[in-house]
Amino acid sequence: MRIKVKQAVTDDRYKCDMCDTEWLTETDVEIHRKKAHINKLLLMIKSKDYNICLTCVRDQGTPEGLLRHIKTEHLLTSPTAHRIEREIFICDHCNHIFFNKMMLIAHIQYIHGTKISKNNYISCPKCYKRKNVKKLWFHFAVHQMNMISTCQICFVDCRNTRRLKEHMRTHTGYYYCETCNFTTNKDKYFENHVLKHKHRNAFPRNVEPRKYFVPGPFLGLWKYKRETGIKGLQIHDVFICVLCREICASKGDMRSHIFVDHAPETIAKKKLLCSCGEEFFNTVLLKHHVFKMKGDHKIVENVDDSDFGRLLAEEKNNAEENVQNDFINNYEIVLDDTSDSAEIVPLEDFAEESGNAYDIPD
């Protein structure tokens, strides 16, 4: 069963998209939708006929339209971007996203602060005045910072969301590296820069990728909250990498992103080996070993495990052949007919006993 949703907006008043009631602001419409139409919205979320954004609870038609809506409306990014095109700040307690660092500080002290006393003051992100944490909410209401049509970067109060979109053009997008504070507005430059940190952001194969994304694995049950201002933005439909701000649409994209884009480059380590098979961690020790042992000991350079095994096998075969040839050239086996035994006699002694002429090698 598909529910018909009306979409009608006037210039002076704003109508609810699910009924004919009119309101003065878009924030009032959101409050009305949450109280009056919560049951109908829950049915739309459970139905497979809709692609509902869980942040603003509105149908976006297709999965592609849903992803485009989240990027542009909530993450303040272009619809074709793979990463968030601006600096964001994430709360470690609730995974809510902020686009202003001072607002994150106010959020942590006001929402997650354990002790709030009369002497606990904090600076307002808009007017920079020092205000008591207990009265911070009322101070934000004066600035209208909790309105839907307020810019979450500079907290300019716009008349509606259409004016807000026009205002957002003044905040040009850019890429920001959380590791070294590198910034650029070119996607290719940022891609090349992220590759430099692959050895620092490497993960074992048994790690859970969800812990490196927002929302994290400790996310609670969904509630209809169009949270702005001091409460921050809560994202449900996509996953954001905390290392490079990559936007992933599924768990498979998360796993491939972590283990492919952040996988360390395999650099072949040079082995310091002697031809006898002994391995050294220092070039000086290897040269000292070769100088001390002399003989057939020599340095084996730039070989991997398979090549070194092959070289050892060749050295072993050559050594066996040398022993065998030495035995043939220097010894003779003398049979004893009385005791059915044999004796190995050097060729020099054998030549003296038998009186035969043998060519003794030098």
C-alpha cells in the first residue's frame, strides 16, 4: 500500500506535505509532522515501496535519489562527490556530526557534560560571548540557531531552506585531511595525498570495519529527530569514514574501502643472506661473517625466499659432487676375500702395497 503525499509550499506560509495545515516556519512543520503523522511515517519507513531518508523522513523515490539527497541536503556536499567536501567534526559520544568546531565543544559540555556548575562558561559559536552552560539553550534560541533554515557553518539565519541553499554557495567546498590538516579543492590532488597515509592507516584483516565509520556499531534505536544546532546531525542511511571522509552506501563498500584504499603497500624487504643459509639484520655483521669464514661463503644479494631455496639446493648438490669426486680421486676400496669385508685405503698407501703404478693427483 502506497501512501499519497502532498507537496505544496506557499511563499508566506508552509504547508505540511501530509495534510493541509499551514505553519509560519518550516521548523513548525517538522514539529507538526513528528507529533501528528508519526504512525503514518513509521509505516512508510517499514514499507519497501519507499526510499525514506531517516534524517528528515521524506521519500526520495530511488536509492540514487536518496544518496544524492543526503549528500546535498544534509552533508552539504555536491551530488557527485565521493567524500565530504568540507571539514566536519564528529562527537565521540553519540556520533553526531557538526560543521563548526565551537558548536561541537558546546554540544559536549551541554549534552554529555557530567558536571554543570554555575561557574562553567562557554563561548557562543556565533557572537563569541561567554555564556553559562545552563543558559546556553536559551541563548541559542535568541540567535535562532536551532532552526532548520539556519546555516550550520556560520549560523546565519535564513528565511527558508531555499534561501539557505543560496547562502551555501558562499561556502565553497574543499577536501580536508584529518591526519595532517592538508586542504585542497581538487579531488585528484586529495586522492594522491591520501595514498601517502596508507602505511599509517593500515588495518588487520580481522578488524570490524564498522568501528571506523560514522554511525558506529554502538548506534542506538532510530528516533524521529530532525536535529540541528547544538544537538548536531545524525546520519543513518550512509556510512562516513573517519579517516578520509569517504561516503559509503553499504557495508560491502565499507569493507572494500578499508581493506583496499587504506591497505598498506607491500614493500619487499631486502634480505641480508650468506650463501651458507645464515641471515643477518645488519650489513656489517654479514660482511664480518664472510670475511671470518672465507672459503665458499659469499653475500647473496636481492633474492626472495624461493630463489634463496633454489640457491641452497644448488650449493648442496655441488658440495655433494665435490665430496664424491674427492673420494674417487683419493681413495681405493680393497676387498678382503677371507673375511668378506672391505677397507678404504688412500691411493698412496694402496700404490705402495700393490706396487702398481698409479697416477697420484697433486
